[in-house]
Amino acid sequence: MGKFWVIFVASISILLPFLCNSFSPETPTDRRVLVLLDDFAVKSSHSSYFNSLKLRGFDLDFKLADDPKIALQRYGQYLYDALILFCPSVERFGGSVDVAAIINFVDSGHDLIIAADVNASDLIREVATECGVDFDEDPSAMVIDHTGYAVSETEGDHTLIASDDFIKSDVIIGSKKIEAPVLFQGIGHSLNPVNSLVLKVLSASPSAYSANPLSKLSTPPLLTGSAISLVSVVQARNNARILITGSLSMFSNRFFRSGVQKSGSSTKYEKSGNEQFLTELSKWIFHERGHLKAVNVKHHKVGETDEPALYRINDELEYSVEIYEWSGTSWEPYVTDDVQVQFYMMSPYVLKTLSNDKKGLYSASFKVPDVYGVFQFKVEYQKLGYTSLSLSKQIPVRPYRHNEYERFIPTAYPYYGAAFSTMAGFFIFSFVHLYNK
Amino acid sequence: MPTNLNFEMARSLVGFTVLLLFLSICESASFFQPISDSHRSAAVELFSPDHGSFKSLEETYEALRTFDVLGIEKKPDVTATACRLVSETVGSSSSTLKDLFYALKANSIVKCKINDKAYQGIITRLNAAVDGASSLPDFYYSVGGLLLVKGSKGDVHLADADGIFRLVKAFRQSDGRWRFSSNSPESSAFAAGIALETLAGVVSFASPELDQSLISTLNSDISKLFDSIEKYDDGALYFDDKLVDGHDHQGPLATTSSVVRGLTVFAAVTDERLNIPSNKILGLANFFLGIGVPGDAKDLFNQMDSLACLESNRVSIPLILSLPSTVLSVTKEDSLQVNVNTVLGSNAPPLTVKLVGVFTSGSKAASLVESQELVFDDGTGMYNLNNLPKSIDVGSYTFVFEIVLHEPEHEKIYVTGGQKKVPIFASGLIKIENAEIAVLDSDLGSIETQKKLDLAGQNAVSLSANHLQKLRVSFKLTTPHGLAFKPHQALLKLRHESKVEHIFVVGNSGKQFEIVLNFLGLVEKFFYLSGRYDIELAVGDAVMENSLLRAIGHIELDLPEPPEKATRPPPQPVDPYSRYGPKAEITHIFRAPEKRPPKELSLAFLGLTFLPLLGFLIGLLRLGVNLKNFPSNTVPATFATLFHVSIGAVLSLYVLFWLKLDLFQTLKLLGFLGVILVLVGHRVLSHLAATSAKLKSA
């Protein structure tokens, strides 16, 4: 019995640091990452990418995708905060992992990176489809671009693409401009147009198309032009983030180090943009950027500090909220000029942009509309690349009380005067009437 | 954790076929390039000391060795700190055997000054370690250490070399693999490499007096070990340990590296020639080169150290044939250049490179050229074929090369790997002529409008057509040699204003490319969308240097109205930038206050309301009112006064009611005042009535 107790204490003390370091609403950065590989050679050939993650404090757990021991959760607790699927050709995951398990993992707010490649298995395609991304159905198709390829002495089939058509969002790909084009070699995908959560981060040039480079093209390719997405991201409604790309080699050391020259351009870059692009993107995926929280939602009448239980129509009120962005290590004030508050009852009665003090405090003051009922203060903040904020606070608004109306109306003075002069007349008349002789 | 990880790594073998795919993608050219400058810059980057020194002596040695192999100038501070670390370790008696071993190894590169006394101490320690060794690593470190001391000091002897040889050999397994210690059950190729290196050390201490039969059996063991070698599709060979729970499992690179190190060191000390096919050595070299530039310091060291071992081994030295460029321009008349180097990029012995044949990719036709020799250029050290054969037009080809060594005895030293197939892309400028776009009448096929296109420049044709007409786009493509050219990508794209796209493949007959779009048959495909369609033409191929994507112009289509059940065009993606962003502000419009007359007017009318009172008072004065009827007796006078005071109080109450009191307060007070008023009033009025009745009766 005593032995069991020792084992129990030991296992708790081993597990404790993991339990404390994991993802939580207070520290939204992922910590424990499961990396599933087809082959451990990828660990070495893509080590620059993994090292950049390790240096940022991630705890990478490398497993083979068909390892029978892999599991995402145990006893209802997720063992990892994020999953990297660098296993394009896996036909069946080992252990208890399957498509449903991965989707559940994402549905519970965890992050996912998927890298497919030529001949990607149906399993990986299925996972991608669940995320709103459709890879080219032709298993041997690759993205080919005869005018936007990367000039190379040894790659003549124009499947090595230099792309610089990035999404214009500082939060997703970092504020530092990516100068060099990104090398890509793999399969293209298209986005489901009705899915508003998936975004094209790196798109192919208009001259690109997706086809098998070795066979003759007899039917029009399914994917062409800038509709081809090379790298896409998804931010789910629960703020889980997913990165999907059709090229595993774009993460490789070789592409990270390789110089790049886009065809038709005379500029030759010493180093491709892959490292910067993918590192910055991973910061976004792992919630080191673009993760917002709103705290201290307050409202009160102008000149007061306490929050009233209800407002009267035409009251002047002040609304304030503090918004912070997670920087990977701490919460930093979030500064922008497009946060808006709504005073809402079935439809917004007031919609006002909040002004901020550059320290994360957003405030606005406005007059309560002269309509009574149960209103809500609503902040629905959605911005490209940021987690969405949805705050609402209910507050009733009452009309004037009977004694709150204006008391002495100048227009009515003649009526008052008439009444009082009659009263004065009556008073005098009472003397005259009674005592006149 | 590492145990667990290694355990998982062991399973990696299952997925190794997958690595083939990965390698073939990463290194899409199926030939291997020797070590280049990218390795040097990677080495400098990966082996960057933390605050001037490396984490451990092992890492220090790895860094020094890698720099040494790559010929990188050692930074003086690295050498100095390494020397300090080495002398600290060597001087202290508490340093571990492993640290001592790596200190000596690092010393063999940096050549620090170690005094004789320290050497004596080391020798004593190492000899004691050899005597007390019970596991393979113990032997490895101690024998290796002694060998290194011998290298720098000279007079070192190993007592009972024969016995130690037998002791080490006891770790041998029947399949050519070795065990780390006698009580660990599993055998590994990694251990085999270490064992070979140790035995090589023992042999070099006691070469002549050693029993040669021991070495011969070892030879057959090495052959057995090579039977378990594993193979990639592209010819790379490697070793890996199929251990399920070996705690020292290292992965294929470290394992292969260990075997290569052991093998080459052992081959260097024995007189006997090892019985290993030279192609296997070439396969191992291909494995190390195929890795490219590793991203990990340890991997880079393993790669570099193994390649350095292969560079000058006694079994066979691999020669690597590589091409600086496999994309050759026919138009620019690029010359074909071939490099033949050793793995580390140094010059090969005199040899001839032969172009055996050129084959069109994907076809089994006969060679396009005669077998010919390439010309060696002393300046660049490359073998050139100055002009591509005339029979080579644009396209993708497979060139087959063969290396022929000049000296017959070199055949035994070097391995070339026979014929070498290299995919070559011959690119060129394609001539585009007779580009035309025309609108045809459907029935007769007569041309309604026709415009010439200049596909090299800008075009902006504007056409219009209805559903009974046809659109024809045609052009002609010719290769530099005047032959027909069929590009991989010949697509015509029509894009409607609503961003619905339609793509057509332009077909060809010989040089002539033509596509005819019969709009009558396409109305359904076009979703009955009339309006402006932008036309784009994309012509491209891997070997076409002037691949193009041109906006030709637009066509105004007049299509019939869609029938009831026509399919709707698919939804188009929404621009993500417009989806978000602040909304327009909304301010509530308040009810306007009621209109009121100006205050002056109210005041004026207020004044007017007092006029009747004034008139009443003046009238009373004019009538000559008096108060003679006021009771003169004290009691009635008091009551009369009280009566009027209470009337005044009631009236004042009304004023107060107006000013501040509410109805309940007012009624309460009024009830009180009313009772007084009634009582007092009754007394006064009855008194007045009595007085007047008296008067009347009088």
C-alpha cells in the first residue's frame, strides 16, 4: 500500500509541471505539442523549424503517425495543446487517433498544423476537408507555375514555386515585411467559398495551375490561378487555429536555407522567406499573437463611478472595457481604433467607436436613447487574424418618473397667474361681500 | 523521456519507405551534390559556442572536427577555450573516461600543450581503465584514448593486446552486430561501429603479434553486417538498428556514421583487404550526401565525419558525378558541365567522362546522340560538352554518363558506380506566331470580326458576340529548331464580371493551336450570364523560357435569359478584408422637444392675467366699498379674523400644493383647515345673519 502511495506522489510530482504549463485562458500559448511524422528523418531534415519552436519554449513530442501508442487524450484530459501533422502519407493513425479524434481535439480549442505533400493520403485529405480545405483530387498533381517559379539550376520542372502573394495582415504573418519570396513545392488546395473562417495566407500567382507535371494536360485543371491556395489558416469560432499547406518541404532546412530568385526578376535573395514566414505564422497558430482578452467591462453615469442597476432614458453614461493582447509571455495593451460598442435592443440603437488611452482601456460615452426596455451593451469585435471578442451585458432602461418631468413650465405662467389672481380676488371679495355696508 | 523517444524511433523503420518519397521530393534531382559552401555556412551557424564555449567536450570535439573537415578557419577564441577545457579535463583526476577521451580527441585537432606529467597520469588512468573495462564503451574510450595519446606522445603500449582483442570480440553477435555489454541482450549496428573502431585501435597497438585468424573472422563479420544494410530507391544505403527498446538507439544517421567510422578505421590498420562491394561504399556516400544540409549540429558532425572517413578510406573511395546545372538553354547555347569529385569536393584522379546516351524522358526510343567524351577544362576542373548536340531540341531528357578512370589500378581504389542517369531540361525560347482571335457566325462559319494578337506585348481587344456565334483563338508555336512544340499549359480563361471563371484547354494539330468556343453549346456552362468576359491566355511549359500569361482583352456576350431550372453560378469567395472592419456608427435620434412660445410672451400674458384683479380692485375703490359691517364685538371680531386667516391659509395651502406639497399632504392639511374654516365660518356667518336679521326686523 505504501509503495502505491509513493508511486502516486512521484507521478503527480512528475506530471505537475506539465499540468501547470499547459494552455489556459490566462496563458493562451500552447506548450505541449505532439508532432506526428511519417519518418524520423523529417525530425532531422526539418530541424530548423522544430528548433525555432523549441527555442520559444514549446515542448515537442515526436511520434510516428502509425505508432500504436499515440493518444491525444487520456481520462478525458488532453495530453497536448497542439498537434503537428507532418505525415502526409499516413494511411491510418496508430493508437486511438483518427479523423474524429483530431476534429474533436480542434473543437475543444486546440491548434493544428497540417502539411500534406504529393501523394498525400486520403486520411490527411479528409482531415483537411474537415477544416474547410480541399486538396486537388488528382493524387499526383502538383502546383506548377511557368512564370512564377523559383529559378534553380537543378529543378527544371517549375514545380518549385516562389510565391510572394501574402495575406495583408500584420497579426498573422508579423509586422516585419517578408522581403524574399517563399519557396513552395507540393499540392495546391482550394477553399470552400462559403466557409468564412478559412483564410488564404499564401496564394499562387495567376499563372499557376495544379496538374501532374509528367502527364499531358487534356482536361482543364481543377485549380488554377490565384484561386489556388498554397498556405491557408483557419480560426475556428472557439479560437482554435489551424494551418494547412500542401508542401511539407517548405518547412525543411533545405528550403529555409536556400536562396531564391523568382523567374523574371533580377533580384536574388540570399535566403528564402520560408523561415520568416513559417516562424511568424507559427507564432500566430500557437497563440503568441492575435489572442485578445477583454476584462473590466464597466459602465456608469457620467460623473459617477458605481454601476447602476438600471438607467433612465436620456441619461449620459460612460462605457469602458480593457482589452489586452497575449504576446506569448504577458498580456500587453491592445491598441487599435476600431473597437465598437453597441447599445442594443433587437437592433443597435447606438453604435459607437471606443476611444482608447493606448494602455488598453477603451471607453465611450453616450446618451441613453429615449426608448425604454431591456438593452444590452454589446462588443462584437472581429478583426482579420485576431480572436473574436463577444461581450454583452444586459441593462434595463426606464422612462421618466412622474416627478421627473419639468415642474414649472414658462408657457403655463398665464394659467398659474390667472389662478392666483382669482384666488387673490376671492380673498378680497370675501371681505367686501361680508363686511360692506 | 529519451528512452521513450528512442523506443518510438525504433518503430521508424516501419515508415522508412516513406522517406524515399520525402527524399525524392527534397532532392528531386536523383543525383547527389558533393559538399558545398552551404555546409560551411550551416556549420558556422550550428556550432556557435554559447558564451565562447560549447556545452560539453563532446560537442567541442564535434565542432572542431566539423570545422576541420570543412576547412573552416577556426576562430582563435574557440581554440583557446577548447584548449583550456582540454587541459582542465586532462589535468583533473576526477574527469570521466568519456570526457577524457573527447578531450584527447579535441586535442588531436587543436594540438594544445599538455605536459608530460599529465600524459603520464592519463596513460596510467587509461591503462587501468582498459584492465577494468567490462563494457564496449569502456573499451572504446580507454583504447581510443591510449591511441590518441600514442598519436601525440609516441611511447605508449597496450599490455596484452591479444587478450583485449578477445575480450572485445566477445561482444560479437552472430549476425555481424555487436552488444554494448555482455549482459545486455540486444545487438546493434551502432555498437558494431564502435567495436570495429576499438579493435582497430587494439590492432594498431599490437599489429604484428596479433593472431591473423582473429582479423579474418572479423572480416566475415563485417560482410555479415553489410548483409543487413538497408536501401533507398535512389541507391542510398544505410544502417539502422531494429531494436525495440534499446536505450542507446541513435537513428539511421548516427548508426551509419558509426559503422562507416569503424569500418574505415579498421580498414586502415589491417593489411587484409576487406571484402566489401565498392558499390556499397558508394551507396553509403550517397546516403550521407542525400541528407543535404542537416539542421542539427550532431547530424552535421556525423555527416561530415563519415564523409571525411569515406574521402580517404582504404576500401574504395567514392567519386561523385554532379552537374552544377541541369537546366540548359538551347537558345543561349549553354554548355553541359559535369563535375567529378570526391565526397568532400576535392579533385578526382585523371579520368574521362563519357556521355553514353541521351533519351527523351518517358520514351523508350533509342539514344539521340552518339557516345562521346566530354572535354576536361583545366581552369574550372569540369568536364564540358560545349555545344549541345544538334538533335537536342527543347524538352526534358535523361543523359547517361559514364566515368572511365585512366589508370587501371585506380579501379581498385575508387568507385564510380557505373552509368549515371541524370535528368536534364533543355529549355529555349518558343516562337509564337499567327496569334488571332475571331468571332465567327455559327451557321456559315464566316468571320465576323477578326483581330491579330501580339502575344509578346499588350493586347486589349474588345469583341462582342451572341449565343449563336463562336469565338476562335489560334496561334502557332515553333521550337528554336523549327519543330512543333506542345506546351504543358495552353489554357484559355474566360472570366465573367461576377468572377465566375471558365477554363478551356487549347488543343493543337502540329504547330497550329486552335480553340473554337461555340457559345450555343456553352450557355448552360456559362450559367446564362451575359455581360463582359475578360479573356486570358496562358501558355507555359517547363522548357519554354518565354512562358506567358496574357490578358487579351474582353468579349461582350449576349446570352439568352436563363430558364426556370437553370443552375445557378457557384458562390464566389468573399474578400476577407471586406468581411471585417468597423461598421458605420449609429447615433440615436431623440424625440424633438415640443415647440413652446417665447418666454416673453408667456410673461406678457402672465401680466395680462393680473389686469382683471387690478380692474376689480379699482372697481371696488370706485364703488366706495367699506368694511363697516365688520363685527365690532371682540368675540365675533376674533372669529371673523380667524375666518379670513383660515381662508388665507387654505389659499396659501393651494400655493404650497403648487410649489411642493403632494396631494396627500395637501388633503390632510386641508381637512384640518376645512374643519376650522367651517366652524369659524359658521360662527361668523351666523353672527352676520343675526345682525342683518336684527337690522331688518328693526
